[in-house]
Amino acid sequence: MEAKKKKVVVAFSGGLDTSFTVMYLAKEKGYEVYAACADTGGFSTEQLKTNEENAYKLGAKAYVTLDVTREYYDKSLKYMVFGNVLRNGTYPISVSSERIFQALAIARYANEIGADAIAHGSTGAGNDQIRFDMTFLVMAPGVEIITLTRDMALSRQEEIDYLNKHGFEADFAKLKYSYNVGLWGTSICGGEILDSAQGLPESAYLKHCRKEGSEQLRLTFKKGELKAVNGETFDDPIQAIRKVEETGAAYGIGRDMHVGDTIIGIKGRVGFEAAAAILIIGAHRFLEKYTLSKWQQYWKDQVANWYGMFLHESQYLEPVMRDIEALLESSQRNVNGTAILELRPLSFSTVGVESKDDLVKTKFGEYGEMQKGWTAEDAKGFIKVTSTPLRVYYANHKDEEI
């Protein structure tokens, strides 16, 4: 009686490493291969169709697309907006945040089909290996993790030669840059990024500035969530994000270079273009300045910084993340209204807001103009009391010079 083949789920992106993994595990190791493409909004319909066709050519027994775009938005991306999350004040944690939800989807699928193993194509020098492995260890305990790219130390050319030898012809030529395209932005690696003294040329970007002059962009939020773009209402937040991306990318907005510490301890540098993320966060942060109290803004910034760091460093499953999300969501109850931005080639500026929760509009006074909620004597008394700790200190330390 023929032995039953082991089942392996391959996290299949359609790239060289995962294509090699599917074929090698099917041909050389005798696995029953299930190729699973977890889509968080970065694949086009055409790409998904090509992935399916190629998976079967490579020897997969089955192929499935796992669409978790809405789950990614509901369980993380909206909190990244609530927190105005920009790692090191720069990077909107674009593709890296999506990896967690791709891994969760793969783990669930592996459990559903009773897989013996899960395979992915990450190398041993990056963050993604940690995001995938940690998620699989927690969500699919006991399932073997296979990483041919990491363990076999094969060159890119060796993988290409193996695929060609076994009849799979595809253009995997080494490009100067590598791209990871996602709903929240595109990361760019390679080329000039490897030289700390250089920036990226125009040719490195996938989206180019096509518009001149300027125009206003009006983004309307309800309880912190984007609901309308230039007056057009969206029931689906994913479509609203894509509308902002389309508008901002035409001006080349959202480009930058991120330098930071990787999970494994080395410094990393990556270029990115993320028009929607940068514009939405910019508009949301601006609206919050009008609608939140000083201490709401302060404490929200503290926990949001931790949220972004934990998300980037593969700690999404840490229970404290649910507590931070609860605080972030609570903080948004009065973040309602429209933020108005001015777009121009490669940049934007904030113009103003329209909001029923605008705290700048108050009967107590207008900054720099006229007080209405207190008298001149009240102001002088307040200033005197506020200065008391300083007056006490310097009265006792007259020898200290400032």
C-alpha cells in the first residue's frame, strides 16, 4: 500500500523563492503541496490568476487565494490610523504589517486542511522570517516549518536553473530593485539603498508624478475612520484608501526613505512610496489637533508608538495589543469632520478642518485676541501660582546662574 503523502502549505507569492519551494517540495520531497496566496490588498486580479496557473505548473495539488484584506483593515490598519503610526516618525509600517495577517491566514488554512508542514520563502537575514515563524509557532503548534531559501543557502541562479531544468520557464531575472506592493504602500529594496550616502532616482519608483499645479483633497472622518474623499462617501474603507492612493500618487506624494533597527538587531534601510498612508495619517493627525484634548493626544501618542513598534517586531499577538487598541478606539469618539489638504507635486500641506467637535471654536476666548472665560486679574493670579515652584527653587538657590 502506498504511503500517504504529507501535506504542506506553501505561503505562495508567485516569486522565485516560493516558486522554487513549491516545485522542490513536490518533486524532491514528495509532499502534497497546497499553494496558498494570502492577499492583504497588494495583488491585482491578473497577478492572482497568474499565481494560480503557475502553482499548478510547479506541481501543486491545490491552489487557493486567501483574501484577508478586510481583516487586515479591521484588526490593525484602522488602529494604525487611529494612532497615526509612523515608525521612527517616517515609515507607515506598510508591507511589514501585512505580513502578520498573511501569516495568520496561512496558519488557519494549514489547520483547516490538517497540514503536516508550512513553508515560506523568507531568507535568514530579514524580519519576515520572524513574522512568519512566530505566527506559525503560536497559531499552528506542532506543524513543521520549512524554509528552503533560509536553510539550503541556494543562490538565485541555482533556483532559476532548477526551475528551468524541470520545465518551468519564467522570467526571474535579477532586477536592480525588489518591490513589495501592499494596500498601505510599496517598499523598495536594493540598488542605491545599499549605499547609505545615496537616495533613490525617479526611475526606482513604480508611480510617477503626473500632475502639475495644486488641488485640494478633503478627507472626512467619523470616529477616526475615513468615510469620504472629496465628498464621495465610501461604505468600504478599502475603496476609500484606494481612492486616496490614486489621487495622491498622481502627485508623487508619499515617497521617503526609512532607516531603523530590524528585529534581528542590524540596521535596515528601505525606500517606500505610500501616498494613501501618508495623506490619511497627515489628515487624521491634523483633525485630532482640533478635536482631542492635550492629554488625549499625549497619551495616545505614547501607546501608539508602542503599538507600531510591537506590530513591526512581530508582537501583534501579544495580549497588550488588544488593550492598546481599546484605548486608541476610545480616543476616536470625537474625531469627526473633514480635514482639508493642499496637494502639489511631491508634497502636501494642511489647510484647515470643518468639524462640529472643533475645540478651537469656543465661547471662552480666541487665542491671541480676547479672553471671555476669565478676567485680567484671573490671568495674573494663574500666572503667579504657576510660577510658584520656580520662584521657590531659585529663592533657595541664588548661586545658580541661568
